[in-house]
Amino acid sequence: MRKGYVEVLVDRCKGCEMCIPACPRGLMTFPMKTLNKAGYFIAEFEDPEEQCPACKMCAIACPDAAIVVYKRVKEPAGGAK
Ligand code: SF4
Ligand code: SF4
């Protein structure tokens, strides 16, 4: 089950690539396929095997606060009511 998910805030990203080496699992990529409104290619999150533990290293490395990390929280025993 997926633990973490990363959203790159497209129009905040300046394409500096700082998040790429910051990810210990190599899940941040720079495919140079999407331009934002300001004309920068943007970083992308690619995690087909659902390996991201939501460690936030990518977000910490981003100088433009362009990365939001979501972490799955466990449901309480018995499930939601
Ligand atoms: S949260 Fe951690 S593992 Fe997930 S993409 Fe960011 S740096 Fe990589
Ligand atoms: S570190 Fe932030 S601004 Fe730089 S490429 Fe990654 S998401 Fe974009």
C-alpha cells in the first residue's frame, strides 16, 4: 500500500533540479516534458512501485517550497465510522 505521495506545485517550480539528488529512492525526475506558466521545465514525481515513504527530503531540498508531501495515516482499529 502506498505510504507517501508527492505533488509538485507546477507554477512554483523553477526547474532547479535540487530535489532530484535529494531523494534517496530516485523518485524525483526531470523529464523536461512539461513547461509551467513561467516557462520552466518542472520536476516530476514518478513512483510506479509505490516506494515513497514520505521522508520529505525532496521538500526540504526545494528552495521554492514547490513540493508537498502527503503521508498515509493508519485508520483507527475497527475502521472509520
Ligand atoms: S518524500 Fe522522500 S522518498 Fe518520497 S519522493 Fe520525496 S525524497 Fe523521495
Ligand atoms: S527543487 Fe523545487 S523548484 Fe527545484 S526542480 Fe525541484 S520542485 Fe522544482
